[in-house]
Amino acid sequence: MNKFKYYFVLLLAGIAIVSCNKSDDDEVVVVPLRDYTEQYKADNDSILKYLKTNYIEEVNANFDIKITKIPAGGTQVSIWDQTDYPLQTRDVYNDGITYTVYYLSLRQGTGVSPCNYDRISTAYTGYLLDGTQFDSSSGLARTFDLDGAGTSGVFVDGWKEIFPKFKTGTSVIGADGVATYDNFGAGVMFLPSGLAYYGEATDGIKAYSPLVFTFKLFDIARLDHDFDGVFDFQEDINNDGYVYDFRDTVKYPNPPASLIDDTDGDGIADFLDADDDGDGFTTFYEITKPAGQIGNVGGINYGISTYYPWDPIVDNPTTPNTDETEPRGIPRRPTGDLTDPAKAESATNPRKYIDADYLEPTRLRIHLDKTYPYKKQ
């Protein structure tokens, strides 16, 4: 998807784009972007027409799909009406409106789902609604950052909304170093132009074009955008599989409260916030292990990491020379006995940690608990 390396970020709503056309007196003609709501209505009508006038001709054993237009008088069952791969939808808040995005799940996958800010490995092909192919990875795995960052970023918002609905598969590295994938998620997404390139025309794609992508999700890499030791997907407080940077008030003028993952309510989502609970202590500081709890200390294995993982992790069997076991996860505020039972709990008289503080599944981890560390007296 080389074109994704060079696309400019879609111009913000309300900012005019400049046409190459000029009037007779050489005055530049300024063409404002279309209204998102009105354009979405037109795009949705076009997508619905496509779904009702095209059919799935074939899905082969490798989950490659062929979609074909129903000929005049044809009796083929449309994508809309077929039941082998029921049409699914996801509501997406973007550009100040809520889009309904249609997609097909050819196979869910057996691994894990990316969050919308992870890095993915995928094979894909892109089509216009008239069936014209405008891009393809030619069946090969390509790597992209869903957040659009860097030269490998994806500037199609629809990708970051639909890929989290699928899971990765399994892989085997052959003697030639080539990976073979199986059990991967595979699907098709039908995107309105507002979740694609909108008013920007690019190679083979006119402005305001709805797009169709067929895809396979092979693998993912978890990312940590605020470098605080907690992966982005672990900072998804509402557990919906998505995180958003709602500081962009043009794109997100009135985000639904159900989508906000902001523990301290400071307007910065946890996955971008160095101090998630706003207690004055950075998240990285709060989850850093005491010096005496790194490695094997006194016959106890505390794990080799300098900070606590989100949850305990087991050894990686593919690295026999290294033990990655981390027996404890990020702890909650300690609940054990007071250092001095005769005195009140305080920074100078803390409670002791017990095993459940590191392991209890429903615990409120300390980097999300503004009552800990204790306030200085």
C-alpha cells in the first residue's frame, strides 16, 4: 500500500481545498469541503445500492473473496440478502457524526484482536464501488500502524474501526524464513468516504469515493504511545476495544461519554497521559518495581522486568535461554497489615502488600488509583 506512505492527512472540516482550476483572470478557485452529514447520506445510499446489486461469487479455501455485480435478470443472492456471511455493522463516531459501517466476517480468527492504535500485519485489496481495483498487497503481508503515524501509517479511518472486530491467526516460520499464516481473521469492509479519503483525490480514487477493502489479519504488535509501560490496549478503560484522542475537537466536537477512556478527566486519554490518575506521580513511576523485587532475590523469582506488567505473564517457550516469567502484575493499593498497627495508615505507616494485591483480577491498579501513593505529610 505504497500510496499510504505519501498521503497527506485529510484536511480538517471547514478548511478549504484549493482547486488546480483557475478562472479566466487567473484567480485561484477555492472549493470548500462538502458537509459531512450530507455526504454521508449520499455515500450510504451508494453503499446500500452496491450491497443489494452485487453478490459473493466465491470465497476460496484461503478466504480470498470475489464479488461480482448481479447481471440484468440474474437470480444471484445479493450481499445484502445472503446468509453465509451475514452482513454486520459498527457505529463509528467521526467528523461530528455517527457513521454506520457495513462489513463481512469471512472468518473471525483464533488469536487476539488489535486495538485501533496497534500495528497490524495484513494482506488487502482495495476497490471502488464500480469494481475497479485501485490497490493491493498482492496477497503478501504488509505492516501498518493503525493510528496513521510514520511512513507506515494508514490514513483510512475505517481501518482502525473494523480491524479490531477481527483476530489474528497462527504462523509458522519455514526454513527459508518465510512465514505461513493460518486461522487468521478475514473480511470485507465497505467504507463511506468520510472514513476513507473524503475530499482528497488520489491515484485512481476520485474525491468523495466510498471504498471496499478485502483483507486478512495475520498478526499484530502492541504499542505504547505514551511510553509509560502500559500498552495502549490495556488503557482501554471501558473495555470496548478502542481508544481515542478526543483533544481534536474539530473531528470529535461532542464525543459520547461511553467512548472516553480518561481516568482523571483531564481531557487526555489514558493511552496518551503520562499520569493516568492525576495524582502527581507518573504512571511509569507508580508501576516501577522496588529495587529489591527485580530478578531472583533470596530464592524468590520476581521477574526480570524493572516494572510490573499489567497482569502476570508466563515464560515464552520459544526463548528457552530466557525466563520471561513475571509472577506479579501491577498491584493495587496495599491491603495487608499496617507497619505499626497502633497508628493510622499514612505515607510513614503504610500497609504491606499481600499476594492478592498483585493478582486479584478486579483490583484497581495503583496507577489508576489517585489515593496511592500516599500523600506526603
